[in-house]
Amino acid sequence: LGRHTPFFVTQNKGWFQEAGLDVRISRGYGGADGIKRLSAGETDLAMVDPTSLIIARSRGAKMKQLTVFYQRAPFAIYFLKRSGIRTPKDLEGHTIGAPVADANRTIFPAFAQLAGIDPARITWITMEAAAKTPSLLAGKVDAVPQFIFDHKDMETRGAPLGGTGSFIYADFGLDVYSNGLVATEETMRKRPDMLRKFIAAVVRGYQFTLDNPDEALSFFLKSAPELTKEKARAEIDVLPYLVLTDETKARGIGYISEKKLGVTLEMAVKFFNITSPPPLHEIYTNELLPRR
């Protein structure tokens, strides 16, 4: 996926090799899959969101968040402009389609509280993830939750119908973390130098991608020629919004704020039925980030 361009930039620029690392990048299938592979020893690091990590640690997994690249969560609600929806409050009395386990749907009550929406006035229509966008475009539902990586696709497909609008949860104060690198405590103990070198190289890849999106895209397409240029570039264009904040500008890409991670932990416990949450200090470290 285009959002992972920084890793392919790092590989194609030779920065892993320069650091003495032999790296193989394999496709993942979300946070839970990354946790599973880490637990099985199939990978040294994985891109995982803190909520998935918190759930895993509450079940006994010994791993930590080493970086957070997505400082803003990519959750959003999309709708057709012709529906008359203009503000989040306008979602009341309308239908939203999504799977029961959709992360956007699970966390929606937190967004609703911040945006002044009465959740009781929303009707959820349960459907498969693949049916969300077609159902919206066909008028079967009034809105759907999607990650903002799909923003350009939603715009393009909705244009003949008068255009789409969106509400990004983070813009309404839902200040929680999303994806970053996770490793097991065993790997941290046995191979800290490898982790430091890997993280430093990838942070370099992120900075290059943010500064040179066109060149970064060309590196990505070398590694994933089956993906369309337009789709990949659309995801790259979302990265500055997710990665760059006042915190990362001051502390560096990947930095984890204890306060913000604490909010993320509270949200995870509240909305994902975590009965035995891990202590905050046990789930992350900034010690392996590049020194500034």
C-alpha cells in the first residue's frame, strides 16, 4: 500500500544495507496479524496500532510500541453531499453502514461525544467491509466509516453523484495514536542495536517521502508495480497529515508522548472491552528512536 512507501524508499535507497541490515518486507493484514506474527517469531518488527498492542498485552503478550508514525488516527466518516449532511450533528436521523467489528464504528461513540452527536439517533446498518462504499454510492446508506487513505478514491467515485464530504475524527478532538513499529521484549533485549539501526533508517525514509513525494512514489512502484500510481500517490499525500504534528516537529518522527498514549489507552479500555489493561509504562519506549 502507498502508505508504506517510506519502508520501500529506505530499502531502495540502500539505507538498510548502509546500516548493515538485511531486511525483507512482507505484507501485513492489520494490527492483529502483526501481533500474531510477532508472537510466532515470524517477523522482528511489525506495523501495529497501540490499541492492538494494548489488547495483546492485556492477554499476556510481551511486546512494546517503539515508534508511532501515525500521530493522528486515520478514522473518518464519509457521506454524499446531496444527503444534506453538512455537520457531524446532521448525521442524526441517518444510516451508517459498517461491519460490527469495524474499528471506526467501535470508536464512533467517542467521536460522537466530541462532535455533539446523539449516538442513539444514528441507525447502524451491518454489512461486509467491501460493501461499504458501493452501498453509500447506491444510496443504501447515508454514510460509511473509512480510513482517510481512501479519501481520493471516495472523492473520485462520488463526483458523478454530486461529491462526497467527510468528518475526520481527529479534526474534532479525537487525539489518539495509530500505527507504528512494535517488537517483542525478547527482540528488544537480544538485538537492541538492530532495532535502533532499523528505526533510524525508516525515520529517514519517512522524512524523504514527506520531502520528495514524487521520487518516493517511483521507488514504491519499483517494489509494487501491480498497484496503480494514482492510488499509491493518494495514500502518500495523506502521510503529512498523519505524521507531522507540533510534537514530531519538536521531538522527531515516531516520538511517543506518554500523555497522548495514556489517552489512547483509556479509549482502548473503554471501547474495546479490555478488562485487564497493562500499565502505561509497560507498553512503549522512546529509547530506540534516533537521538536529536
